Amino acid sequence: MPTLQTMAILAAIVALTVLGDFFIKVASDRPGAPWSMPFVLGAILYGMPARGWFDLMRTHSLAAIGVIYSASTILLLAALGTVAFGERLGGWEGLGIVLALASVVATGMAGRQ
């Protein structure tokens, strides 16, 4: 079971990643070179979680923290795309979200054995 500190670090990593994705999406919707300010900001935000990953990988398996990270990111990016960018969430995306949540449950159950 992840500790409160682990979950806090993962939450920060997820938040920085989603925020980075937001700025890269903003940059991709604009004409011009990819090295715009939103793109550069998004790229910087992507790099910031590296220290948190380093700390987590010292004490946790990559599979355990990766599943929580991936599922959280999937949920938040789906919400971000729908709310902030007006993107439609289709049936395949919905299935992907359900399977991502199932992977978190399965990983949690495996960790109890």
C-alpha cells in the first residue's frame, strides 16, 4: 500500500504532467513553430517530475507506481480534453478509462498478497 508521502509525490508528478500536456495542446492548436512559449513551458513542466520519479523508484516497483500514475493521468487528460478543449469522449476512450481503473484495482490486489 503506497504511503501518504508516495501518493503526494505521485499527485505532484501527475499534476505537472497534465499541466505540461495542457500547454503543449495549446501550442499545437496554434499556427507556427513548435518552439512557442506554451510549448517550451509544457516541455519544462514535463521535466520537473524527474526528481519525484527518482525518489519513488528507490523504494517502489515501477509497475506499482506506474499503474497509479498512468490511470490518474488518463482520467485527468480525458477530463481536460473534454472540459478545456471541447473534445468528444468516445466509446473506445471510455473503455480505455474503465480498463485503466481496473488495472489500478488489480495492482492494489496484487500488492496485498
